[in-house]
Amino acid sequence: MSQSKIVAAAEAALDKLSKLNKKGEYDQQVNDLTWVLGSFKNDGNPDGVYQKVAEAKDVLADLKSKKPRSVAKALMDSLEEALA
């Protein structure tokens, strides 16, 4: 598995969740992704990144089921591919 793919997926999920976080409902996911990306840059261990990307994917999938146009299929596909 490519570490660059999971990092890119984490950054994409962070970007999308940050944009959707107008009412603070995704603060936890935004903070978690920010923290694990910083941690990964310091120690190079991607385990936390994989875990938080999986959690972000679940949150985004739930949002997409409620509001299909709010989350692009391409983003969901890239998260799936990075986690595979």
C-alpha cells in the first residue's frame, strides 16, 4: 500500500470535511485528521492515518446517503482505493 495515496486521501477528506464543517458538526473528524497528518509527518507511521481515513470515509458515506450531491463520487472512490 502506498503511503502517498493514504496521505493524499487524508488531505482530501480533511479538505472536504473542513468545507462542510460550517456548524461544527465535523470538528472531531477535522481535528483527528489534522493531528494524524502532523503525527505522520513527524514519525512516518501511517497506522493512525489509515484509521482516521476509514472513519472519515464512514462519515462522508453517511452524509452522501443523506445528501448525494454534497460528496463527490470521485472522493469516495479515492478513499476506498487508498484504504484497499
